[in-house]
Amino acid sequence: METLFKKKRTNRVTVKISAKYMNTLFRECNSVYVKTHCKGICCRNSKGKLNVTIAPREVRYIQSLGGIVKEGTLQPKTDQQWCPFQKQNGLCSTHKNPPIGCAVSPFNINANNTLIIRYRNLCMNCHKTGTIAAYKVFERSLRVMFGKRESNRIYLHLDNGGGDIMASMFKDVWEDLTYNRNIRKNNKQ
Ligand code: SF4
Ligand code: SF4
């Protein structure tokens, strides 16, 4: 099977991290909550449809899982509108290695090169009823973007009440997120 991130990655891009967004509150995002409450609703757009962009580097990997990619967008199966990898209970069947946009969720890089939280996730109940800072709930997503050492530095900085901070993101992830943002902009998603 294809995999992402085969090589040791050294190239980095500096981005700004918004402390305001990192301290936004969420509920813990775990399989129990997904199965009993949210059913993975953030995997769908406001019309209940599939909304996943796929960076060029990921296409072969997604295809190896049986996914169909058209113009940078993951396609639903013919008889449904949502993600082909989403199980009935809302969990993701690619949980250990999902598309990069999902792996870094709910974070995203905006046009000002700042790490923020996607608007869609701010509309979810897990945010509205949340009590835990995003950088804690989604620490795993920070690791995907920054690696262990850099994400630990970010985490500690925020844990000590620090404000906005510059950090070095893996260049390939940065390129994927930039590509995804442009695709969404073109599709007006
Ligand atoms: S981020 Fe929120 S809506 Fe999405 S799976 Fe986690 S708990 Fe559910
Ligand atoms: S790949 Fe997984 S995480 Fe991404 S939208 Fe589909 S079900 Fe959700």
C-alpha cells in the first residue's frame, strides 16, 4: 500500500501560530464521543456533503485505499454524498493515516500564513460545549504539522500562557495545506 511521508523530512517553512485560536475551547475528540454524539459531523459540509481536498502528493495513496480524486477533491461513492472512508458510526476507516487536511484538523493555514482553526469546526457542538484548549485536544494534529520536538515547544509555550508564536512547519505539509486552501477557494467551499 502507498504511504505518505516515506522520507525523513528536513525542509521547513516558518508560520505564525495564533494563540487565540490555539486556546479556543473544544471537547475531547475521541471515538466514544464520535460514536455517541457527533458522528464525525465535521467530515461533512453544512449541506451534509463530502468536503475533502486531496493534495497532489496524496493522490496515489488515496487511490490505493479505493478513493477517487477529481480536480483535487475526494469523490463520494455513487450512492452517497459523504466521505467514502467514513463508517456508519461516524469514525474514519483511514484513522491512522487520513488525508492531510483531515490529519491536521481542525487547524488550517490562512492566507496570512497563520495557523488558525477552520470556521466549520467553530460551528460544531464539540466547540460550543468545549472546556479544553485546542492545542491540547488536537495535539496530534500539531505533531503532524510540526513534528514532535517543535510541537512540544509550541505546546509548552501555550501552556505557559504565551501569545502568538512563530514555528517551523514541515514544508511538504505546508505545501499541501496551501494547495488545499486554493482548491477550496476556487470551489468556493
Ligand atoms: S472535531 Fe468535533 S465534530 Fe469533529 S470528530 Fe471531533 S468531536 Fe466530532
Ligand atoms: S477521510 Fe476520514 S477524517 Fe477525512 S473526511 Fe473522510 S472520514 Fe473524515
